[in-house]
Amino acid sequence: MSWAVEEWKEGLSPRVLQKIHELESQVDRLKKERQQRQFQLESLEAALQKQKQKVENEKNEAATLKRENQSLMELCDSLEKAKQKISHDLQVKESQVNIQSGQLNSSKKDIERLEQELKR
């Protein structure tokens, strides 16, 4: 089949044949460059897709962490309120214990006084 491709060149001057050969070489070289660039383009597109997926994954992870952080902050607030309530309850109970302790001491003094009176 190549003989049919070359047939049209018959009768051309060596100078023209040389120029045709140079042009054919240039076309082959340009085709190879085009293939290489197409391969580079496809590689870069694949890398871009990979990076886009990575960014999307990072965004999803950031959103998840943000929700988890919000949940933890709410839990901390809830625990802080519970701590304050327990602390207040403890102060109230300590105050009650102090009052009862004072009453107990007063009752002991009254009992001692009464016992002294009984002995007289």
C-alpha cells in the first residue's frame, strides 16, 4: 500500500522531494508532540480530579469535625451548668450542716446546763 502513497511523488525534483520529506518528518514530529501533550493533559486532568476529590474529602472531614466540636461545646456547657448546680447544692447543704451543728452545740450546752441544775 505504501507504493500507492509514494506514487504521487514520482517525477518531482529532488529539491521538492527533500522539502516533502522535511514536511513529512515535521508532521510525524508534531504528531508525537501532540500525543505527548495529550498524555500530559490526561495525566494533569487525572491529578486535578484526584486533588478535587481530596479537597472534597477534606471539606467533609472539616464539616464533621465542626459538628463534633459543636456537640462537644454543648456538652461542656451542659456539664458546666450541672457542676454549678451541684456546687450550689453543696453550699446549701454545708450551710444546713453548719446551722444544725450550731443547734447541736446549743442543745449540748442546754443539756449540760440542765444536768448541772439537776445535780444541785
